[in-house]
Amino acid sequence: MINVAIVGYGNLGRGVERALEYADDMNLVGVFTRRAPETVAAEKAEVFSIDDLFTKQDDIDVCILCGGSATDLPEQTPYFTKYFNTVDSFDTHARIPEHFENVDRAAKENNNVSIISIGWDPGLFSLNRLMGEAILPKGETITFWGKGVSQGHSDALRRIDGVLDAVQYTIPNDEIIERIKAGEKLELTTRDKHTRECFVVLADGASEEKIREEIVTMPNYFDEYDTTVHFVSQDVLNAEHKQKMPHGGKVLRVGHTSEQNKEVIDYSLELDSNPEFTASVLVAYARACGRLAKEGQTGAYTIFDIAPKYLSTKSDNQLRKELL
């Protein structure tokens, strides 16, 4: 049995709690939060102060870190990896090498394991980009996201002073997708492939003009995209944009195995709940993290480093018999 702690309880933490209900080999020790525990209503789990995490160190095999990538995980993952095996969903692509180095140092110095940037992108899509390039070396890989709610981009919006709540949709250019699959050679910018649409609730007195400018110029999130910002009430946001959190996307690898033969690899996801799916990926890799730690491994890992068998509850013999 792998004993798991959830650190942070927003949409992702709630999704992890639900995903763990399907993991017969994993036990949820509890939810650990920076908020007052009595104000956090978990679905079934016991809720503790984050300060209590260290009092239960001997009872926890893996911490699943459910904070945001903008400000939480760059600090939390290296810090908690000094004391625990950890898994996170850090998704600021441009900063992953830096994040990896920081976490790897903390993990190796303290003989722990951490698997970073786990989800579907970065994560499953990253793995499919690697596979596509390896199998079709003569070709091009293009990733599209949406239409759906991006947790990381929505979180980045909510971190802006004057923003009470926000949801961001990523919208792919469907015309471009079909032209690429048909074999057209296109020189595409980031702006060509997607647009971003934001629905924002402002605090009293906040300036729409100032907030809009801060959003559309935000590095690593919005500055390279055509971004539309709508200011709405909390009631409208709750009713029209927070009942579900859909998302999805695809990784396309279009290549040639000979001059006359074109091949297309199309890996797609259609998700009713982005946080619940991301949480399910985190739980599978928490299983891998616990197993690697039991083997005596140390250091930081990414999805590229983990053999698929570590994700499964089935034995090696079962995998060979049932899935190979």
C-alpha cells in the first residue's frame, strides 16, 4: 500500500481525492492545506493544516502537490522534496529545465524521489511528441490545445491584483489542423495556432483597462496569443464557466516513411474535467514515485524517465499476457 498526502485542495486537489478512490493500492492519509482546516470541506478525507504534514512524515510515502505553477510549485516542490517523495504538475514549459534542476538537487541531497511536470501537457503530450519524433524522424510535430479551460492560465489570471476570480479558455484553429493533416507545409507562429479567451471577475474599484493590459502582456501565458478579455459578474462566471472544466487537444506528427508515403500520428484527448483527468495522471505517477523510492532511487524525474509498468497495478506477467 502506498500512503499518499494531498498538499493543496483546489480543483486539482479535489480531483486527486476522487482519483484515489479508484486506486486500490493507495491510501489517502489526508488533505493538507494552508487555509484553516475547518474551512476546507473535503469530500471524504480528513483535512489538516499544512504544518501538520511534518508530524506525519513517517506515515506518508508520496506527497501529491496540487498548488499552482505561477508561484506555488517553484517554491513548494523543492522545499517539500527535502522531506518527502513528491509529484507535481508544474506546467510553465519555459521554466521546466530550471524547475527540474532545483528539485533534482533537493531530492538527491535528501535521498528522495520527485516526478515533476506530470499531467497531460506537460506530461502525456510530451511523451507522444517524443514518440512521434522517434518513429517519424522526417516530419513535423504540432500540438494543439482546447477548446477548453486551462487550469494554469486560469490560476495565473486569479493571481493578478484586482482579480477576484477568472476562467481562461484555449481555442485551437481547426482550419490549421485540417490543413496540416492534409500535408500542407505551413510556417506557423504561436499566434496562428490558438487564441485565448478570458472571463474575469474584478474586485470593486479595479480598473478594467489596467487588468486587460496586464493580462494580454503577461509573459509565458498570454503575450504571444490573440487574447480576448471579458469582464463578468461572479454569478455569470459560476453559472456559465465553472459547472464543468472541459479541455482537450491533440499532438500531430506528420511525416514520411518514404518519398511517396505520408504518415500521420494523431494523439487526442477530449476531457469533461481537466482537473479530474490531470489528477488521474498524477495518481498514476504517484504510484511510480512510491515504487521508485522503495527501489532506493533518488533524484528528480520527468515522464520521459518512467517505464510504463511502474504506472500499472498489474504484475509484469499480467502486462505481458493481457496488454502486450
